[in-house]
Amino acid sequence: MPARPIFIGGTSSNAGKSWTTTAVCAWLRRKGVRVAPFKAQNMSNHSYPCRSGGEIGRAQVAQAEACGLEPEPAMNPILLKPNGNGTSQVVVNGVVWKTLPARGYYEYFDELLTHVLAAYEDLASRFDVIVIEGAGSVSELNLRAFDLVNLGLVTRIRAPWVLVADIERGGVFASVLGTVSLLTPEERALFRGFMVNKFRGDMTLFDEGRRLLESKAAAPCLGVFPYAQDLRVDAEDSLALEREARSPAPAGASIAILEFPRLSNGTDFRLLRWADWVSRPRDRDYDFVILPGSKDTLSDLAWMRDRGLDRWVHEQHRRGATVVGICGGFQMLGDMIHDPAGIESSRGSERGLGLLPVETVLTSEKTTRVRRATLDDRITFSAYEIHLGQTTSRRALSPFVELEDGTTEGVRGERLIGTYLHGALEDPQVCSALFGVEVNPGPAKAGEHEALAAWFEHHAVAPERWLL
């Protein structure tokens, strides 16, 4: 028997769909249900390589972990990675397929739909329940004819669905009732109710609002969820990143992270709660400056220069800061970045910051792999690579880490570190070793999933009725 689907849609981006989907996955697993996540089409530069090969959105990785599963491409058959110039790299079933503008992407609707339905049917043949996450708002009327991921999918597979609204940003009545008013009869027949997310303060103040919404929407409220600062789910994209420092910087470990417009894998920094995100030069000294990953290294390098951040990074290093480059940030620290195939630029080659004696050649073949690495002969951790291009050194440099196969990765110079390893700074021991302070790892992922399931059960209204 094929799996039972449940679809989690939203009134907008960052309304809480990923959080809700992860919570439902964790709750169903807690109930002994064989459950898997699915998101037909994701737009995000936060991705992760599956051990079986290929990359998917980071949110679907978190959801797979909540289900107790190894992530696989079928959970996110289409991943759009924006380049920042109106085009996106299109990853299909984990593998780079094409680079397309938005209008060009829709021209392939029929072909892409076959991939979406095949991936869903594959999962549905192996599990009891598939929890499906939508994208953005479910009511993008102008895109309805090309809908692969929202209510077009719901009606194709006859999936019951619920709506998540974010009360924190305001307009929750208009967003819920407006969405409901735009439903077709077929969509309305599959609608099971709505949830209100990110409520702050005395929740009883919304009791009347809840009744009004239920009356006007002619649908039940399936839960009002307080803002949960201590429950963590990996950010799906840059919209969900926390950019404000949440604790004071420890002595000797102040950190600035450059906020690239095309930032990728910002989840690298979830443990660095005291770090400042920097988009312009600041008149203060930092102990560490981090250049994160970038979906378009050459464009973000130009952005740095336009704002004077290249000179600022040099000055920070001269005044004693350790500069760390991760993936695209590593490439920027070198002398030159060559793009002979015009993957990111028509200019051919660009000067880097010249802090490390390395050069990078961008290539069309993407490296995606999970790694085990050892730092300083004593700290072993998991990490991953997702990048275009190969970086070589003009002279012998100390490596950053030793890999499980005996080879080395990355480089170290005088107060300089360059590495392709995303996820290294998600390990508290690595952070402690590099920054010289004890870093709180937070609860283990199993504990996080249990807390998330308990949180959902406490605030959801009769989840057994619409999930089991």
C-alpha cells in the first residue's frame, strides 16, 4: 500500500514550514510510524551531500534525521541554487542539470514534473507516511500553471494539507483568510486546517483571534505555537539565519562573519552565537574574521571590493586577526581565481585577496562528498564538500586537517586558514580548538528531535486525527 501523504504549506516564505515539517516527522517517528520527508522543489544555497551521492537542501537533511533516515536525493528531487544574477543552478535528483533563468526554468515544467512524481512515488512505496513541505506561499496565482511544489502537487497526489502562518510578521488574519479565499474547490476539499506560528507573549490573548479565524475560514485551527528560541532546526535558506549576536563575545574570541549576498551553507556557524555578521567595514578589531561559502565566488569577491571589505580584511589581519576562509571564502583568500569556462564570469581570471599563496581553477564538475577529518592529531569530526573548482598551492603549506584516507585538506598560514570543509565549525571541539574558548554544543540531535516532537505534541490540536 502506498504511503499516506500530508502536505505542510505556508502563507509565505519563512512562515515555519520547515520547522513544522521537521516537528511532524519527529512526532510520527516517536509514534513508531515509518515516515520520510519530501520537498519537490527547494530554492536554497544551503545544501548537503548525500552519502549515496548527490546534494539536497539542508532542511530536508534535518527532516531525514528527524525520521531516523539517511538523506537521499528522492527527498528533494529539484534544488534551485540562485546565482544572484537572475539565474539558478538547477540540481535534479542530486546532480547539476542546467543553469537557467526563471522563465527558462518554467519551459521545462513537463520534464521536471516527471522527476518530481517519480521521486515521490519511490518514497511512497517504501514508507507509511510522507510529510511534504511546500515552498513560499501556496497562493502564487501567477505560477499556478507551473506549480511543482505546492497545491498543484497536492491535487495531483490527492494529499490532505495544512497551512502554516507566521503571526510575528503581522497580518496573520489577512494571510490565512486571503489564502483560503483563493483556493479552488479541489484544493479546499483537501484542506484540513491552519496553524499559527511564532506567537510571543500571553497566548490567551489570541483566543478570540483563533475563534474568529476558524469562523471566517470555516476550518479548524490545528495549533498556536509560541516563539521557540531554544528549539533549533537547521536554517533552510539565508532568510532564516540569525544575524544578531545572541551572547557576548568571549575574551579573545570576537568573530566577524562576512555576510555575502550569495552566501551558501550559513548553517556552518550555528554554534558561533556571539559572532557579528558584517556587510560593511566596522571600526573595531576582531580576533577572527570568517569568509564563508559563496554560490558565486567571483561576484561576492567583487561585492567585497565595492564596499572596501577587501581592504578591511587585510587591515584586520595586519592588526592581529586570524582570517578563516571556507569553500568560496578559501578561494577568495588566494592569489588568483581562474574561470576559463566562464562558469561564474566572462572576465576569465580575477585577483584574490592574496593572503594565501594558492590559485583556484573553476570547473564545471561539482565536488560533493562527505568527509571524516582529524584536526591537530586529536579531534576527529564529520564535514562535507560542495564546490566547483580545484585549489592548488604554489609552495608547501601546512594542511588544515588530515582526511580519513590519509591525504590532507586545506591550508594554514600565519593566522590564516583555508578549507573546503563545510560543517567543520558545527563541531564544538573544532570550534574550541580554533577559537580558544569552550563552545556549548547544545543538545545532541536525538535530544533536539525528541524536544521538537514533545513541543509539537503539546501545542498541536489533536494531531492524531489528521496525522494518523
